[in-house]
Amino acid sequence: MLNTYNKSLLQSLCSRIKSKQCQRSLASPAASVSPRKAEKSPEVKRAPETLSFVMNLFRGRAILDQVFPYPLNLNDDRREMLQMVLSPTEKFLAEVNNPFENDEKSEISKDVLKQFAELGAFGAVVPEELEGAGLNNTQMARLAEVVGANDLGLGVVMGAHQSIGYKGILLFGSDELKRKYLPDLATGRKFAAFCLTEPSSGSDANSIQSQAVKSPDGKHYIINGSKIWISNGGFADVFTVFAQTPIKKPDGTTRNQVSAFVVERAFGGVTSGPPEKKMGIKGSNTAEVYFEDVKVPVENLLGQEGEGFKVAMNILNNGRFGIPAACTGAMKYCIQKTIDHVTTRVQFGKKLYEFGNVQEKVTDMIVRHYATESIVYMLASNMDAGVQDYQLEAAIGKVFASDNAWHVCDEAIQLHGGMGFMKECGLERVLRDLRIFRIFEGANDVMRLFVALTGAQFAGKHLQQLQKEIQSVNLSALFGELKRQVIPAVGADIGQVLHPSLKQHGTDVTKTIAAFGSTVDKLLKKHRKGIIDRQYELIRVANAAIDIYAMVAVLSRCSYTLNKSGNAPHEQKIAELFVKQASARAQENLRQAVNVGDDHIALISKIATDVFGHKAMIQQHPVDV
Ligand code: MYA
């Protein structure tokens, strides 16, 4: 059966995954939880290895280095430092910032932003020597959570500024660029924005049209182009701008490739459109930004010329935990309001909380919040620990949090009944604010496909290696791989590393991981290169991956709490319920991914193409038949 792999198809399938993160050689991890080293075979090029839990999931392997024990690690100094930032921030949010007013006026006043800046909120992760607060990602997540619970619009001003606006300078800037820009940005004396999206380029970020051409003297790039929906775009002073640059290839041809630049409004030629009228996050400014013959010094190039797409992706990956953190805060706000409501409101002679359906809904909200929070701090802590391969985990965090926050807020409104629909209740604003979180910083549909395809390509690369090993008659490696395919979850039984009271759940999740691996295997064997176009299956694979990662985060966190405090009955129940629900969802998604018939997909496609062909819905109205 293995011989049915067509070498060229697999090569093509795998050619998209050349990510340096994957190719990094890895420090030798603990034997019980590390990827097994395949036997040495000089003639076979090794497939990339990674300790990313989600990536390895696609090979049906439970690699636990980044997920067990729960990686949260804040020492006493860091906890104290965090409290010193959180206390005044909470006071500011309660007493100074007014989310209702910001929403009504579609603006956050300069004075409010100035007071927020004085708390260090705009330079949270900038080192102290550059006038920042020197927080790590875990501390930053906690701060974003508190801001998100109060005002997502303010969170977007903050996030657009530091999570992506000037993050490129922090990650890729030279020491001179850091010294030149970061002190003003970290203190809020200046504001930053991230300029990637264009009228013809949204999710397809590589297709931007803006141009950056070197001046004849080689000292500047001249940038022309226009960007849309830029958060902070109306008032930012410093922009991270992506534009196509002509790159000479070794064969003498020239090809456009994206490069990244730090651009100051003060360079001249930078103008902004009026504030966009939006559904939510109205307090944050969103505007078009135009670049007309803007002269940018060559020193302001971020990363290498032509490597700007990777710069953009790395900035987005790095900042992506801000969204789930802010969503966690918003969920907490919605849940607390709902608890207050259902414990006081009487209908049909009973307090609302006494009804089974109300209990089910509130419990569901709590469970979703717990799972989201577990992912946020797993991700942020791993980033603090120096993990580099977190692109899939970050995408999952963003998708899981924004979808669940939307659901939780919607249910909070439902449980408030008519009151929830009224402005003064405060929930309708949160719902409007939350809607964009499923779209910006990578639309959730695209992020799902990104997770599924990147994972499938990683697994495919290993299959390609296997095929080469077969060709080179490396029988011991072959034997090892065959064993891996028969017992896919060879990494570890998660039950073994958990607190004893969670053991059975861990073992169940391990089985789901094995089922996940064999599903991916079946899909790769069936569709080969064509997997790229099997979006019905890919979306379901992504959904299963998301649920598995969430289950592991939940169990790991609950185990951490149990080990630390000895007793956590409430958390245990939450973890148990989440694992039950998420396991069932994951298994159903996997079942659908392999069992869907071509006739079913053809039916979906036919209905859609009939409609698109007519550019309108074409069923007859019952009144007219
Ligand atoms: S900003 C705009 C946001 N825009 C996006 O996020 C764009 C989404 N699109 C994409 O991510 C990419 O275009 C996709 C791939 C994923 C669709 N990490 O051929 P490819 C590598 C690392 O697959 P494409 C906004 O919304 C890949 O391996 N590497 O590319 C502001 C390959 O490498 P190689 C990656 O099909 C909102 C190469 O790139 C990644 O074109 C304001 C090409 O890959 C990745 N992720 O597209 C928010 N993806 O060449 C405010 C691809 O080596 C913040 N690659 O094989 C709010 C915060 C809230 C509060 C916070 C409080 C602080």
C-alpha cells in the first residue's frame, strides 16, 4: 500500500512546508515525551522535526514537551511586577475609561489615551531600558485580559499599536531602529499601525500591490500604494508597511517579493482617510492610509529585502495571543453579568438559575471560558520559554477564543432576554465589538485551513521521507515507521503524565490523537496532492485539531492546579465536562472528514454554483409556484 505513493505528488504536496521553525534542529528532550529519532540513513534527507504539539498531532503523535507540565512559570518577582501594573490599570478602567462613551462618540479621547499610556500600557513588552514596562508574554496576556473585560475598542488601540504596529521593530529591527523608535512608542508619545491589507489583498496577504523601489542613489526606498482598514491608521506616527520590491534572481530575471519597512508619517507623502464607520470596536480608529512617493531610508528595512511576507507572518503569529487574551476577559465580563442576572431575576416563580436549561447554558459558558483561558496561558508561557514553533497553536488560540467569546456573549444576551438587547445592559456593545475578532488578524476560516494544510504538509513530508527510506531499503527505519502507523500515538499516553484523578481522560485524549493521526493518514493516501482543494475535509480536520489542543490545554492546566493545591473539585468537573464535549465533537469531525461521500460534496457545490451562475438565489417562492 505504501508503494502507491507517487513521489512527485508528495514532493509537490510537501514543497510548501519549508518553514525554518520546523527545520530547526531540536534540543534533546526528555526521553518519555520526545519525538523518536529515526535511524541514520545518509542518503535520505530528513523530514523536518518539531516539538510543536499540534504539528505532531498530524502524525498521530502525542509529543508533550510543550504541553506537560502546564508551562506557566511566573516567579514571585514577575507576579509582584504584574500586580503593580494591573492594580492601577484596573483603577483606570473602572474610573477613567468609559467604554459606553467611547462607543457612542466613536473615539477614545486623547486625554484617556494619555492616562493609559502613563500606566505603561503601550509599551508592555518593551524592555525597561527602552522605556517599556518589561513584561513578558504571560504578563501581557493578563493585562490584555483585564483590558478586554472592560473595553475591546481600547484593547484594539493597544493591540494594533504594540502587538502588531511596532512588533516588527522589536522582533526584526536593528539596535539603531529600536533605540530610535521604541522609547517614543512604548510611552505612547507616538503611535504605531500595521499596514498590510489593501483593497485587493485581504486574507491573501502575499498579493499586495504597493510598491517599494530603491532610489537611484540606493539610499532610499520610494513607497507608493494604499492600505485599507488600518487600526490606528488615522493618527499613527509610525507604520510597519509591506510593499512589493523587485528582486533580482540568480537567473537574471526580476521578481516582485514583499519587503517590510518602518515608515514615519513625518517622512512626507503619508496621508490618512476619514475614520471608517464600523459595527463595533468604535472607540478604535480605523482608516485608509496612502503612501505617495514616500522616501524611506534603506536602514528602515525590516528583515531582508524580499522576506517581508515572513516578517508579516511572524509579527502576526507573535501578536496573536493578544486576541485570545482579550477575548478571555470579555467572556469573563459576560459570564459575571449573566451570573448576576440569573441569580436575581425571577420568572415563573423561580430564580432563573434554578432552571435546568439556564444551568446548562451558564455551565457551557464557564467551560468555554476555562478552555480558552487554558490555551491563552499555555501559548503565552511557551512563548516566554523560548518556543519558536507556535504558529499553529497561535492560530488555534485565535480561532477558538474568538468563536467561543462570540458564543458566550450571544448566550449572555439570550439569558438576559429583552434586557440584553438594550444598550444600557452593555452586552450588545460587547457582541458588536467581538464580531471583528473572528475576522481580523487572520479570518477564522482561513486560519482553520492554514492549520489543517500546514499540519497535513508536515505529515506528508514525513511520508515522503518514508518513501525514500523504502527506496533505500532502510528496513529498520521502515519498521519503525510501520509501527508508528499501526500505533499512531507513539509519543506518550497523556494519562500517564496527568494528576491521577485525570488519568482516564488523558488516556481517552491519547486515543483521539491516534484517531486523528490515522484520519490524516487516510486523507493523504486518498487525496494526495489534491488534499489542498478538499476544504470540506480540511475544515473538519482543523476543528478536530482545535478541540484536541484545547482538551490537552485544559487537562494540563487542571493537573497543574491539582498538583499545586491538592484539591480542585470545581476545576476537575469543568475539565471533565469539556473533555467529554470536545472528544465527541472531535470524533464526529474526524468521522465526517473520512466518511463524506463525493456525492455529498458535489451536491453542496452544485447548489452553490447554480446560484453563483445566476448571481442570485434561484428557488421559486412558494407564493409564486
Ligand atoms: S492585520 C492583517 C491580518 N492579515 C492576515 O492575518 C492575513 C492572513 N493571511 C495569512 O496569514 C497567509 O496569507 C496565509 C498563507 C496563512 C493565508 N507563520 O504559500 P503560503 C509561510 C509562519 O501558504 P499564502 C489585521 O487584521 C509558509 O510556511 N510562516 O502562503 C489587523 C511558506 O513558507 P515557505 C507562515 O497561501 C487587525 C510561506 O509563508 C505562515 O500566500 C488589528 C508562504 O506560504 C505563518 N502564519 O498564505 C488587530 N503562513 O515559503 C488589533 C504562511 O518557506 C489587535 N507561512 O514554504 C487586537 C488585539 C486585541 C487586544 C490585545 C490587547 C493587547
